[in-house]
Amino acid sequence: MVSMKYRYLFFTGLLLHLFASCATAPSVTEAPAQPLPGEPAPDPYLPVKEKLVEAADWMKGRKSLKVGDRSFGLDCTGIVLAAYWYAGIDLAEDFGSYTGNGVRRLYYYLDDRKLLYKTDLPSPGDIIFWDNTWDANENGLADDTHTHVGMVVTMEKETGAGTYLHYNYAKGIVIEDINLLDRDNPAANSPLRMKSLPKVDGYRYLSSQLVRDLGRGYELKPSID
């Protein structure tokens, strides 16, 4: 019969072995942290948006535009196409299916893909479409649609203060101001309607006052690596 002494030593050794095993056991891999209730989910389009902002900084002030092996025209549509091509997205891939000027073709290309929307707090990378930036039909009235396009570069969510990239007919490729939460403030919004045009329709001329729609082109599948 095993003595009480040996039983005590056996169980003591067993307990020490178990404690040692627990101390050295591999830790369980934790699941990735999930957003807390009320927290916004991570933006899946953030990498392409950052590339679009990088493109805007690179393009500002340039007198010609060549991205990789593709050249782009120095006009409002060409600027947006170049920025998106820089980020790997070909917005002109289906232009032949549409009619009208470049702004209108781009507008309906995004419309067919359900990527147009309205908001007072746009996101960097959003494409901005404007009406009545110039008198396209030369009738002296503010009845001209799809006359200009640009791209949001920065946006302060708290105040609505932002900037946008576009082609200014007098200055070239520029980044200027917009605030859709303060639409009638000329200190917060750059002028966009040509000064030579008649002062009609209450003379709405600021970048914020002439916005038609915005487009989420960054949600399109990349066309190039």
C-alpha cells in the first residue's frame, strides 16, 4: 500500500506540473477589434481617396498633364480624368456611349452606375458637378446645366470648410475653397461663375451655390494596377 507521504508527494508534483503548463500555454488569438456601437466603420475607399488627394497636389499649377503613358486635356473634365487615372481608375472608359460635352458624359456615366448623390459634407475624392458657371447657350439666362466639374480635395467635417481641384479658365489648374454648410459666404467659397456674365438669378456665383450633384467615382473598380 502506498504511504500517505508518497501520495502527498505525487499530488503535489501533479499540481505543480499543471500550474506550470498553464503558465506556459500559448495565448488564444484575439478576434480583430470591432467598431463600438455608434462608431463609424472603417472607410474601404480610403486608400484610393488618399491617392486622389495626392494627385491633386501633384497636378496643381501644371501646364500639361501626362500620367503614365496617357495625356489629358487642360480643361475641367481632363483634370478630373487625370486625377482618377493617377489613382488607377479610368473614368473615360465608356465615354463613347454618351453624347454632349465632357462634363455631361462624365455625369451620366456615374449616373448609370448609381454613384451620384447630394450632401453638404462631401468626401475627399468626390467629383463635383456644377450648373451655370458660364453662359453655354449664350442667351443671357442662368439655364445652363452640366457646365463645370471638379474634385473635392479636403473637407473639415466639423465646419464644412473644404477645398476642390478644378481648371480655372484664367488661372489654370488650381485648388480653391468651398463650404456647403455656409453657401452664401464669399469668404468661405471661391467665385466660380464667370464675372463677364449677366447678373441674373440673384447672381448666384459662388462655388457652393452652383453645385448640382456629387459623384463617388472612387467606388468604381480600378482599371490599372
